Amino acid sequence: PRPLDIFLKAIPYRLIFGFVAAFLVWITPTLLPDATQGLPLLYVVFLLVCYALHQVPSPLNPPNCSKLAFLGGNWPGILALYFVDPLTWKECQGGTESMDNTCRNALEKELCVSKGGKCVTTLDGFYVETAVCAAIGVLWLLWGAKKIRYVQSLSHNVEVDQEETK
């Protein structure tokens, strides 16, 4: 009678899994210091388990939600990839002179390297996006869950009213 309850229960799981994926990205350089030697079996197993767990709630979405998620789920990914670099904080470290260089554009990067420095990432935009998108997801869930429950209660009441009039 309330098919979207399953959908509402799957959303927090998907939101939490965003942090699991961010953790996977964070530990990957540690687990793969030299990827030219191939991928360690433990890493591949960990990656497959994470992917499988991510896919668990997908079938829980009702068919119409899945179609909408497919149509609306492609362009935000491209937009999110675009914002990773502008949200990344870098600074020039090392070099012959002390500089206040944030390596924000090609000119600053070139200046840093020409002075013997190196542009070092201090905060990766991917993690900033993960936190912002999770916050948006939680806010949507707080707002949307009430609306979804309300809509489901309406449809249930309409069915009950129709049954009583027969």
C-alpha cells in the first residue's frame, strides 16, 4: 500500500555510501603506491564489494523513479566533475622564494614551477563536493520524505474512499 517507503529507506543508505566511496578514493593511493605493477587482489576484492554494496538499493527504486533517476542522473555527474577543480585548494610549496601562490590558474602554476616550487593539493574538491552533495541529499530527504508520505497517504485514502462507496 505504500510503495515509496522502500525508496525512502534506500536513500539514507545511498547517502552514506557517498562517504564510503570518498573513503575508497582517499585510501587508493595508499593501497596502490605503484599501479604499474598491477592491482593487488585485496584492492580488487574491496572495490568489487563496494560496488556490489552500492548497487543493492538500486532495484528498490520504483520503476518510474529509476527512469527519472536515469534521465536526471547523467547531467549532474558532468556538472560535478566540472566543479572538482575549482573547489580544489592548492598552494605552491618549496621553491627559491616565499610566495603566496594558490596555483589557481595556469599562470600561477607556471610561476610556482619556474621558481622551483611544486603545486600541492591541500584540500581536494572531490571531498568538498561529497560533503556538499550529502548535505543537499539530507536536506532533500528531510523535505521530500514528508511530501512522499503525504502523497502516499492521499492515494491510500482515495482507494479506501472508493471502496467504501461501492
